[in-house]
Amino acid sequence: MTIQGSRRSASLIRRAAVIGSGVMGAGIAAHLANAGMRVLLLDVVPQALTAEEEKQGLTLADARVRNRLAAAAVGRMGKAQPAQLYDPAWTARIMPGNLADHAAELGEADWIVEAVVERLDVKREVFAAVDAHRRPDTIVTTNTSGLSAASMAEGRSESFRRHFAVTHFFNPPRYMKLVEIVPTADTAPEVVSLLREACEKRLGKGVVIAKDTPNFIANRIGTFGMLVTLEDTLGYGLTVEEADALTGPAMGRPKTATFRMLDLVGLDTLLHVVDNVRERSENPGERAVFARPAVLERLVAGGRTGEKAGAGFYRKIKGKNGSEI
Ligand code: NAI
């Protein structure tokens, strides 16, 4: 079934695949499962097994996926990360696995969402594999925070390019209302309509159609504000709690306004987002604001990438939160 000539409805999206099972991939998979879809959740990077996992005979990638998925589903990723499934029993709708072993099953998916690390080279590699295995009518979207959609689709088949767009979910995907949809010049209008319908009617989101500019709309503005707050916080000698209190409830915004939000997003991901605007913006003033903050580089180099690592601006030790900068 091709997009052209047949008006598909979003209700026909029954099977989805999410590639990348980190903070966003696990959350998106959970929310697609909330909408009744069966979801194949695939990961790409095997990492070291724990001794316990070795004893259980798990493969590297399967262990990684299961751990992250379970943590996301039951809300164990930290206080700031609420459970993302409406019903924990719905983990049964999500099948985790390693991309290398399950690539052929991508052909069963009506919608494939890519949510791997924010690097163009890595995403392009994933899309080459997806292009080889998808059905001709499978819709493919990326959750990129703001990399060039056109560059991601470059070199892919015509069918892929017609069915490809950005669906930028916000963190956590179950709770955040906005999805930015970013088509490329090649995306079929029917695909944009279908994605809008799926996001609005099935996932309960509000949709903004954005242009393919660095970091689209929300991240371009939001990250600018984050960086200015970070600079001012350090400049005025405020603690992270003081900055969160001042930029949060005192201004009618949530407690997660600045530093808690950065920990939730992931400081490594923020560095990628910052680099993307600095390297692609034509505005010298903007390029200056999007310089890499030294404190972020220091924390990331020390492994403190935020909630997902158990420590970022806030350190979480045995469930108790204390802060450091
Ligand atoms: P994460 O760091 O939690 O997970 C990254 C995923 O990429 C993992 O599945 C990991 O196994 C995989 N990965 C890492 N290095 C790889 C490599 N060299 N090759 C292949 N796979 C690799 O990241 P997160 O936060 O889930 O971000 C995923 C995407 O979503 C990124 O494009 C990010 O910009 C975007 N995003 C992130 C948001 C956030 O608040 N964290 C919000 C909206 C979009």
C-alpha cells in the first residue's frame, strides 16, 4: 500500500518500531504502547554486561534494552521521571531486542521512530539499515532535537524520502504535549497529514509543523534560555537549587525549570544540541551564546550526564538528592 492513491488513516498504524532505547526511545515506545500499538524497541550499542547479567546468559544489547525499558516503564529512572506507561502490564506490548538481530522485523512496522544518540553519522547509518528492511509504505521519523532532516534522508531511496520526516517529542513523551513535525522538501503531504493525525488523535499531542532549521523552534528558543540562565547562575554565584527556585515556581513555571530539566534531558544530549546551532547558525550573536559551557563539558567528561547516569547537576545517591555544581 503506497501513500499516493490511498488515503490511509492513523488508526491503521498497528505496529511500530523504535530504534534507540535511551531516555527518549523508551519513553516514546511506552507512549506508543499507551495508544494500543505493538512496539519493537531496538537498541544499537552493546555496553558492558554486569556480572549478574553475565550469569543470566544475556546478550549485551538485550540486557541494556531490558534494563532501560523496565526502568522507564515503572518510573525508576528518578523522581523527575514519572512512569510512562498508563498501565505497567502494557510492557507486554513492547518487544525489546538488538537491531542487528531484528532488522528484518522492521518490515512488519507501519511506523519506525529513530531515537539514537544526536549524531548525524550514527543516524545516517541507522537509516541505511532501515531503508534496506522497511516496507515501501512504512513511515520513518526521527526524534532528533534539531539535526538537519534533509541531511539525514540524503542518499536514501525515493520511497524512503517520501515517507520520512521529523517527529520531535519532548521529555517525558507521555506527559509533554508538544510534537514538532518537520517535513523535508521530499516528504509526501499525505505523510505529514497522517503523522499529524497520529500525534493529535492517537497520542494526544499538540502539533506544530516546523521548518528544517537548526533545532527547529522549541529547542532553538528553549536552549537559548537555558544557556543564558546557566551563564547568569555561575556569574552571580547562585546554587542550582536557587536558580531552579527562581526560574521555576517563582516565575509560575515547574520545579524542573532549569537544572533539573537539564539533568532529565541529559547533559551529553544538550552538548550535541548546543554544537548543532553553533555550527549551523549564520548569526554571530547566536553562535556566541551557543558556545559550549565549560561546566557542561566538565560534568559530561566525568560521566555525570544527568538522571540517566544517576548524577548531573544534581547527584542522586541511594534515592536522596543533593546538589553540586
Ligand atoms: P540517550 O543517551 O538516553 O540514548 C541514546 C541511544 O542511542 C541509546 O539507545 C544508545 O544505545 C544509542 N547510541 C549511543 N551511541 C550510539 C552509537 N555510537 N551508535 C548507535 N547508537 C548509539 O539519548 P536520548 O536522550 O534518548 O536522545 C535520543 C534522541 O532524542 C537524540 O536525537 C536526542 O537529541 C533526541 N531528544 C532528546 C530529548 C531529551 O530530553 N533527552 C528530547 C527530545 C529529543
